[in-house]
Amino acid sequence: MNPKTLQYLMGHSDIGVTLNTYTHLGLEDATDELKRMEELENARKELEKNKEEKHVSQKMFRAI
């Protein structure tokens, strides 16, 4: 659930109370986030690689 929504529903005036009470992180959560960051970086590299490649144009071929 969105933390701000939960804050509203629980009646907390400070988001810190909500986050400190209802969020619990562990090693598995951290590992998952690092994996997502790695996947994002790989996707960015792939996009940059594709930008650098010259795309084949139909003008390069001649109909016989």
C-alpha cells in the first residue's frame, strides 16, 4: 500500500510514525532491490547499445 495512503488511514500526522511502525525490511528485500537496480542498468546499457548501432535502411538494397 502507498505509505501516504496508509498514513491517512491510520491517522498519523507524521509519515515517520507510519514508516517506522508498518515497514520491516530484511536482507531479502535489499537483495531484491539491488537486483532491480542491476536489471535497470542492463536495460539502459542495451538502449545505449541499440542507439549506437546503425539501422539498416531500405535504400541500402537494390531490387533485382
